[in-house]
Amino acid sequence: MTYSYLPTTDIGKVRMLIPDRVEANAVFSDEEIQAYLDMNDSNVRRAAAEALETIASDEAMTLKVITTLDISTNGASTSDAILRRAALLRQQADEADAGEEGGMFDYAEMTPNAFTRRERVLNQAMRDQS
């Protein structure tokens, strides 16, 4: 398993966003981050959001709520903060996608009966000929 941090690469950008920039304390290997990028169509923000969600679930499972003497940890609270950051990254990715494609809106024609299905097929044929 390898580690690299070059902010000019997609792996480095994901590391910068999650943050996972110190090799001695690395959470993910390059291969794991590349897997997140592959699962998210090379979208850096979406890959970082998924990596943060993994970190958040690990925090919640590991830390829980513990109080010993004067020290306390709250894994659920930490997890919530990390999940809010992941949600923000997903929102930023959605806004970037909407900006590139002119919005995230689509439509569908409904054909509830045989007559409207025939009409839709004929109309589509006429549109295709134009």
C-alpha cells in the first residue's frame, strides 16, 4: 500500500479535502482513495465525501461515548461533524455538475394507456426525422 500527497493529482486533492495529508497518520492508502475515485466517476468531491463517510462510521463505531475521570469522548458528535462536511462536499459537487450541464433537470413523458403510447411513438418518429 502506497502513500503520496501531491495536490496536483486527484488522489492528492482527495487527501487535501478529507484531510489526510500526513503520511505518519494516514487513514487511507493511494489505492483506497483511487477506489473511491473509481466508484465516483473520478469526481474528487464525491470521492472525498465517501471517504469522510467511512471515517465518520469508523469514529462512531470506535469512540462511542466514553467518560473516564475528567476526560470524555463523543464519537457520535464527531461523526456528525464529519458527515456534515461530507454533505457539504456532495452539495458542492452537485452545484458544479449543475453549472457544467446547465442544471440538473430532466423530464419524462408518461404513457398511461395504449393510445398515448402509440401517440408518443409516432411523435418520437416525427422528431427523429427532423
